[in-house]
Amino acid sequence: MLVSITFDVEHDCPPYLVTTRGMEEGLPKLLDLMAEKKVKATFFFTAEMAKRFPELVRRVIDEGHELGSHNYNHERLDKLTKKEGERAIVKSLKVLREFGEVVSFRAPNLQFPDYYYDILERNGILVDSSKATYKGYRGGVRFFGDVLEVPASTTSSVIRLPWRAQKLIHARLKEPRVYFAHPWEFVPMQKEKIRWDCRFNTGDKAVELLGRLIDHYKSQNAKFLTMREYYEMYQKLKRE
């Protein structure tokens, strides 16, 4: 069984808030949890957050996780012209690659017109995770040109549902099971003026539930992969 834990590292709950409590409080908690569980994850950083919190980017890399791009400042690619979108992607990669290798990308809000695959390919991106099966994508893991698409399986709020409820959802997912969350979900957001689904079970409860999810898959001997590892696996299959 193949499972991935991924994080979209951005300011708090865009477009509602511009604070960075998720970076200051949430991301260190997540890194502590991943170290405790001995699981490697992919962290898709906006370049803006990487510039403001370089020590967290370095910690991600130093602890063996994968660094990916989540665009420059959470710009939605479907709201930009193709040229504007390309500029934002290139700008983000220039910043993030000052920290280390970046070969994976995820579009903000999982909005990703297909013509961006060529742009990713030209800019050295090997694997994308911007499509989502819960939003209707049915193509599975596949290559678009030389870029491998590894779709997200569920919306992030699923991993904050009561365990009995989310366990039923996990059992119905197809492999690979690609989960994502945001650092701001791991700080208390109950008093913020944002959508209810972005507030419930945030904070320490979210940390507890993510730990339970990881333990659930470990008990089934699941293999946890980063985005880069999917690319290596599927490239090998292509050669065979």
C-alpha cells in the first residue's frame, strides 16, 4: 500500500487571513510529529513563506523531507494569464532552489490548467500534485509529457474528522493515497472568521488525528513516499 503525507505551506487560510501562526506554531509541531513517527513528507512551500521563514525550510531539508513549490505567494493559476502564471512559477523556483533541489509542484487551491505541464517541464519540475480525485480527476498517476501527475486523494479537512468517520473514507480511497494539510490547521483557528470546515478540530486535536492516521497505515505496513520517490518509481517502470 502506497501513502503520502504532504503539506501546503502558506500563510494562514488564504484568502481569509494573512497571518502566519501556522508557520510560527503549526509547522514546528508537524516536523516534530514526522520525526517522532519516522515518516518523510513533501512540503510544498510558497516562496513568500520560504523567504520569511528560511530556518523552517532548512529544517525541512535537514530532516530528510522533500521541498516542493506552492507558487510564489499562493497565486491561483486559473486566475492568471498563462504568462503571469509562468512568471510566478519561475519566480517561486528561483527562491526555493536557493535552499536545495526542487522537482515537485502543487498549484494553490488545486487549480491547474493542463497547459502548465509544459511550463513545469521547461523549468525542471518532474512531478506535479495539482490534480485531485475528489474534484473529479480520474486519470490516476500518469505522465503528461515528462511530468508525472500524482493526484491528491482527499480535501485536507478529512484528516480532522472524528476518527470513526474518516476511517470509513480512508478505506474507500484508491492507491496511492495522497493526503495534504496546511500548517495553519495545526493551530487553534476556532475563533477566526473563516469557513466552519477550516475551523473545526484545528490545533492539537489535528496533530493527534494526523498521528493516528500515520499509525493506522503503519499498522498495515504501508510504504510512505515523497513526490520525488513516485517519479523514480514510475521512471523505472517506464524503462522496464
